[in-house]
Amino acid sequence: MKDTCPGCGESFPANRGATHEYIGASAGCWDTYTQVLARDYSDGDYFKVHGLLVDAYSVQHPGIPGRKSVQSVCVHLIALYFWTVQGVDVPLLVEARRKAVLCSNMFEWLEPPTGPYNLTVKSVMSARNAEEHNSIVKSYAHDVWRKWHCHHDTVSAWAKAIST
């Protein structure tokens, strides 16, 4: 039996396990993500792009409109903007996320793009070593950012607002 994740559109084995409060992922997808997170936390070479992994996954799985889901998607989209468009180094994105959270009253629900993504957490899970993992996570982050292209102007405006 298979389940299709409502966030990324990927097919996962049916799973009745845990999900997240506001991230819109199937139990199978969430389980795969937590396995990738465990690998990140257990090896510093994998952890180098951890923030991008969290950004891409969170944006790819927006859930349903609500205060927490809106804030999550918008904060992580802003981080993806700073990394992909402005070239901010991954470790410095922590500060961008912090500033975005402090200004989250300006955020609104952004209608998620339709259709499946090219890359998912399943792609990241397939990495055979840290170098491959880091490369896939970077491609994943770029793919998710591109998929949300219709909201780039809005996210850019928010990013500029938190930078002032």
C-alpha cells in the first residue's frame, strides 16, 4: 500500500506513524524526513546544509492555512530567497530566519504551487555520503525556491523589509 504526500506529491509506503502539527506531510514522508534529520545531527559533514534542508522541506509541505503554517512557510521562503538570490552563506541564514520571525505580522498565506516537485526528501535520503547529501540538499533548495516563482516578488519585498 502506498500514500501520496500532500506536500511534495511523492509516493511513500503507507504509514500510520507520526506527522507534524502544521507541516503538511504524510506520515511516510515525515518518517523519511526524520531519518534524514537524524543523519544530519549525527555527522557534522551532513549538518553543513541542515538549515537549507529544513527550509526546503518546510516550504514544500505548507500544510493548511493557519498562523503557524503561514509563519513557517514565509520564514523559510525568506531564508531560501537570501540563499538563492542574495548568495548568503548557509550559517548566516539563522539570523535571517530570526529577523523574519520577529516581523511575521506582515506575512500572509501564499497559495502553494501545484503539481509534484522534481526533488523531495526521498532524493536527499538517497545520498550515499556527505558530499552527495550536501549537493542534493542544495539542488533541493533551488528546486523548491523555483517552484514558488509566482511569489518571488512578495518574498523579496518581505526580505527587504526585515533587512532595514
